[in-house]
Amino acid sequence: MNNVVLIGRLTRDPELRYLPNTGTANCTFNIAVDRGLSKEKKQEMESKNQPTADFIRIVTWNKIAENCANYLTKGRMVGVQGRIQTGFYEKDGQKIYTTDVVASQIEFLGGGTEQSGKNAHTENSFDNELAGFMPFDSDDIPF
């Protein structure tokens, strides 16, 4: 069984690429996932300049990749479901080992620290999902 579920914030904007031969979309980004430490342990680790979060590379493909590139920005909180994939490549004669999460589902959870320029044209990236819902005055509720 190889199943991963994570919630974290993007550490930088996503990078979208298209494979040269097929035109398949590929998007990568990293998220910071809090380790869930107690307040005391977190303060202790911070005082020693030790990380209190894990930084995990996420890989997406096809339509999910394009949506991530269009709507995600640094600081945005996401939920990720997928699988772990390991691999390696050679650089300057050295083997570099990699561990990635290949996402099968991405949930856009909350706003980031600020809206980036590429998302500034819309107040809420979930506008399409809210189509058909109208704001209402709470005074109209009978209870």
C-alpha cells in the first residue's frame, strides 16, 4: 500500500512544464508540513535553529498540473493525496536520490499570505464552484 495524505503551505510558486514529445503538463511545487510538535518542543527546536516542518516536493500531471499552476501561489494551503515515488539521477558523477509525492488529488484549502499577481484578477479562486449560490442577509432567516 502506498498512500499519502498531507496538508501544508506552498514554499514557492508552482513550476509548470510541458513534456516536449507529448505536450503533457507537469507541475512541481514544495509544501511545508508542520510536524505537530508540542509548544515546548517546537520552541526548543526553533531556539536550536532546527526545522519544525518537513518540506516535501509534490509532482502533478495533466489537468491537475495546469490547475495548480493557475491557482496556487506561495503561502497557499493545500491538501494533497497521492503516492510516494523514489528515484535518482546523476550529477557530476554523483547519484542524487529523490523522494516525491505524486499527487492524484489536490484540494485548495485556504488563502495564502497574499494574492499574487497571476491570481489578482479574481477575488476567490473558487468562484466557479460557487456559481448559483447567492449571498443573503442573515435578517431573512426565520430562526
